[in-house]
Amino acid sequence: MFITDIVHTLLIKAIQNDRIIASSIWASVITFLSGVAIISYTNNNLMIIPAVLGAFAGTYVSVKFKLHEKIWRI
């Protein structure tokens, strides 16, 4: 969980700097690390794959929207 907290900080920093791909990757890493931490509670360990992909896609869309919102505010 220590590493997950560090990655959270890197995610926030990437979002603040409008780094879309980096933000998406860090969100995926957070989801993966969290999944590893609770994997013993699931019967199907492959369920971590859609969770990681969802984290990447969700963060990508959110930061992309944030960036476009910044551009349109003049």
C-alpha cells in the first residue's frame, strides 16, 4: 500500500500537468496494485484486467476533457 500511495501522488501530479497518457498509465497502475492487494478475495484473478483497462480509459477521458475545457476557457 506504501507504493500505491506514491503512485497516487504521481497520478495527481500528472493530471495537474495535463499529461494524458501518463495520468492514464498511473491510474492503471493504481488499479493493478489495489487488485493485487485484494486478489485473495476474488475467485477469478483475471478480473483485474478489465479493472486496469477501465482505469486507463476513464482517466484518459477525464484528463482529455479537462484539457479541452482549459483550452476553451479564454
